[in-house]
Amino acid sequence: RAGNVVTNATKWIPVKPGTDGALMMGMIRWIIENKWYNKFFLENTTETSANKDGEKAWTGGTYLVIAGPEDYPDDLMYLRGKHLAGTDPADGEKYVVWNGSGTEIFDKVDHGTLFFDGEIQDKDGATIQVKTALQMLKDKAFEKTMDEWAQICGIDVNDLKWLAQEFTNYGKSAGMLVYRVFGVQPNGVYTVMAMISLHMLIGNI
């Protein structure tokens, strides 16, 4: 089966063994930086909002994550209604999104803000930093330049950019094949997560 893929390939880009995750993080950086992600798909907050837009799935990309301070009890956990003042107890465990001007329970709005990094007050008046889940992915991808990601992989940066652009050129019809190779290397779990994030960015989940 793999032979059929190779036979019809446009280009072969051999990366250093074990650097597949870096390759994908470079692609993620290029896609976000050039705004070639599927904004229409990613902004939906629930199944209901996705259905209204004719989408079959949705993501937690707009959900807010507590990003600091590090000693905050729920650091790096999703912000929930229970963290905010004046929240209905029934909404205590629900996710929270940024609606453009403030926080909102995720199922009270159809769309949330994709990229947000700011400070809010919790129910006790403490200042906490929050970021959307997609913002956290962006921050991680932007920790290195395109040249640095390519250097890790041992490939030309133009090939890395070409891969990212090619992947986004077909709407939701593009896909990546993952078999044993990605999963069994020491960083295999994170490599597969990066691959899933790429699929998420083009909306083909």
C-alpha cells in the first residue's frame, strides 16, 4: 500500500529520523502565520453551533485555558464557569470562551475567539492569565522560526513551506497517513498529537 503512495508522490522530502514532530510544528507555524487555517470551522463552540454552520464536528480551540500564575491551583487546566464570579451553579463545570469583549460560557454563544492571551479576574478577585487552546498551540509553534524547524528536520525551509501550503490547498480533502512509524518512536505520542492538530486546522476532523 505504501508503494502506491510513493509511486504517485509529487515530491520526496526525507527528514531526519525522529523529527516528524518538528516537521509538523513547522507546518503548523506556517499555516497559522499565513492564516490558511479553517477559521469558519474552528470558531464553532459546540455541536449545535457546528450544525448551524453545516459542519459535522467542532473543536475546543476557542476554549480558555488557565495559563498562569504557575502557583494557581488549576494552572494549565481549562477555565470553567466555577472560576468566575456570578456564574450559575449549573454552569460551574462548563468551559469558558472569549467572546471578543469578555468571558462567556461556551454553550451560550455559537462562536468564540480563536486567538486570545490576556488577564481576567477570577471569582476571588485574583488576576489570572488565560489563553485559548489554539493560542497555546500557536505559542508552541512560534517558539522556533521556520528556518529552525527545518534545520531540526535536516531539510530545506522552502520544502517545509511547500508542504504546509500543499496540505492546505485542498480544503478538507487533505490528510496524513499515520501508521506504526510515528507512534513507536520516543516522542511518538506528541508527534501524533501534532498530526491531529494539523487535521484540525484544515477542518477535516
